[in-house]
Amino acid sequence: MNILNELRQKRGQIVDQMKNLIDDHPGDKWTDEIEQKYNAMDADQSSLKDQIGRVEKQNSLDKELGGIADKIANTGIKPENNATGVASAEYKAAFEKAMRVGKNNIGPDFMNALQVGTASEGGNIVPTDLDSQLVEYLQDHNEFRNYVTVIQTSADRDIPIESTLGSATWTAEEAAYTESDAAFGKSTLSAHKLSTIIKVSEELVMDSIFDLMGYLARNFAKRFANAEETAFVAGTNSGQPNGFNTAATTGKTTASGTAITADELIDLYHSLSRPYRRNAAFVLNDSTLATIRKLKDSNNQYLWQPGLAAGQPDMLLGKPVIASDAMPAIAVNNDTVSFGDLSYYYVTERGPRQMQILNELYAANGQIGYRGFERLDGDLIDTNAVKNLTQAAV
């Protein structure tokens, strides 16, 4: 007999006893002692009623959310696949249920499936396919992820840098070789924590047709992407990545603090060594781009060319243009345009992304909170790969 039937049966027995007590003690036979006995029975049946209500509510939630088998069927993932750990269908289903009702309410089977994600902060590791979805959204909203080099690491990562290039010399037959060693330095990338909290109404969370995981993936990705873009471009290297605009050196200084000429952009282009120009792109904000779109070369041709074909970027001097609000506007002493090969900007992701449900924190407002974070770092490992156009200091 399941627990719900047991509770109902016990309550029914007590209610019958209460009826019998009333039938057996009419009128003057109803003493204070009988009153106390009746009240005790009434308290017991009331307590059982509350227990039955809680069990019925949980059963309703279980039915609404579906069991683990239904989750696997709905996602098209079969239990016999070889995926294990946080990539398994069981973990994904357990994680989603925990995100809806909290870990304390998911039951032992789901809790056991969730244990594989306890390596860091206790079962909060995002399932593999959800993390992949997050990365796709990040790439959509943070265009720089399509240009920079992203690597996964479990500890601080030392990136070797060839600071001085060795040389080759013409050598006569049987003559001694001339030694020329390259000098190497290193850039150490650690991890900085990027976090946010998203609040969702209780009604939406409990609605089984609401795609909670998709909603969280999209909204966490948007927030992470905006913060990432700002850091990749203009990060201060203090509690956050070092931006490539911050790290790059000046390739050309303008004559004016508040204007840019066509010739200065051409000089910036050629300040970058030829090997880095092959895959280089211009990065600037929209207001600067609006100014540059009006510039013409000595043949009265616009420097800027729009990308008219689908997927084709706008071009400046034959190189792609990336617009970013994180780039400084045209003003005295600002580095308003960066030009270079952004693949030399390295981003290290430290461990998987994590989410945690906050059941009680926003309960007074009828909301459930979701805390998410990722740990990453970034730096321009070769400062020769990007050059800035710096506005004059006058």
C-alpha cells in the first residue's frame, strides 16, 4: 500500500472514531474528558490531512514534470547510449527536475543521478548538452568568441610566447652553423568568476510546457556574453580578463584628439606586421564606424565597404569590421580602433558552468531565483598581433 492510501486510511479511521464518540455520548454524557479526547482526535486527523495534502501536491508535481523515462523519451535520448556523467540522459533529467522543485524534493532516484555533478559545489554542474547550447548562444551574442582562441583548462594555464625570433643565415658548404636561439616568455591565464541571478515566476517554473532549461540557457548566455565582450575588449586585468584593446600597443597616433583621417587608418593598417595582417580585423564602436563610413581615399573611394552577401562582414581596407560598444569613442587620448589578429587573444574556461536554484530567497515575491556562473580568463598573448589607433592627447 502506498503512503497516500495509508494516510487516507488512518485519517478515515480517526474520523470514524470521532463520529462514534459523538454517537455514544449524546447530551449530558458529553463530559470534559470526552471533549479532550475528541479534540485530540481532531488534531490528529487535521495533521494527517496536511500530510495528505503535501503528498498529493508532490504527486501532482511528479505527474506534471514527468518521470525520468519520459524526459529521456521527449529529448530523443535513449538510456542505452554510452553517455556518462554530466552528459548522461539521467543526469540531465535529474538536473532539470532539481531546477524546478529544488534538490530536497526530487526523490532518491533523481538525487542519485545528480551525484555525478557534485565535484565542485554540489550537483550544480550544467549538463553537457545544455552547456553546449549555452556556448552556441554565447557565440551568437558575443561575436568575439568566433575570432578568439578558447581553451578549456582545470588549472592556471601558462601560454608560451616567442618574444624574440631566431634567425637563419646563409652558410657556406661544410662551414659551421650559426646558432640563433629564440627567446620565450609566458602569459599565465587563471580564472575570474562571472555570475548573475535570474528570477522566474513560480507559475512559469511549475508549468510543464514552459521550456525552463532553454529560457535559462538563453538568458544566462545573453548576460554572460555582454559581460564577456566588454572584458575581452576593455578588461582591466583586475578581477577580470585583460582586454585586447587594453593590452595592445599604439600603431598610429592621430593628429587630432577628436577626428580620424583616411591616411591614419592606412598607417594603422601597415603598423601591423604582415604575418598578423592575414587574418586581421578592425574593431571599433558604432559611433566611430559612422565617422569612418564617410571617409574616402585619394581616389575618392569610400574606405568602408558593406557586406552585401549573407554572412559576409562589412570591410574596411579589405578587412572585416567588428562593431562593439565596449570600444572607446573618439575622444582625446582614447584607443578608438584596434586592428589585428584576434586569434592571439586566448580565453581559458575553468571547469564547467554551474547553476543553482534559490527556492526561498525570492519566495515572498512569488519568484524562484537561479544563480549561474562561469570562470574564465583572457589576455592578448602576443601584443604584436594587435595595434591601436590612439587619439592625440591635445
